[in-house]
Amino acid sequence: MESRKFKGHFVSRVGAGYGGDGSVYVMFTSAVVARKRMNAATWSSVWYLLSSFAVIHYTENWVYVATGSWIGAFTAISFMHWRSSRRCSA
């Protein structure tokens, strides 16, 4: 049976990773609430890059994740702008 040892360096790296991921998520959410398309799209790309390390490692290309998340967030905020402008003019 393998003994489990406390690995402080591992715990600190995981904690820093999740802390960074959480911070980026807050920035993304803030940009969405403010309906700032460019900011939301950019923070979305950063968030997905951090969150999808395994996919990036498997595909060996971060461009797939960054581009897809940027386009998705930009389109979503654009749709929100379009819907709110139609609701106001009706």
C-alpha cells in the first residue's frame, strides 16, 4: 500500500490555479453583466484556456479553445444587445 504524503508544493499550485481560475471567472461574469462584448469575449478566452488544460494538452493546440470561446462569448453578448434593443423599441 502506498503511503500518502502531504505535498505542500502541489497543494499550493492547485490552490493558485483554482484561485486564478475563479478570479478570471469573476472578471468574465462582470463583463457579461456590464454587456461589454470585447471584455467578455477576452475574459472568456482566458477562462477557457485555464479551464481546459487537458484538452489543450491532448490537441497540442490552444488556438481551438481560445478562438471558440472568444467567438462564443462575443456572439452571446451581441445577441443580448440585439434582444434588449428590440425589447426597448417595441
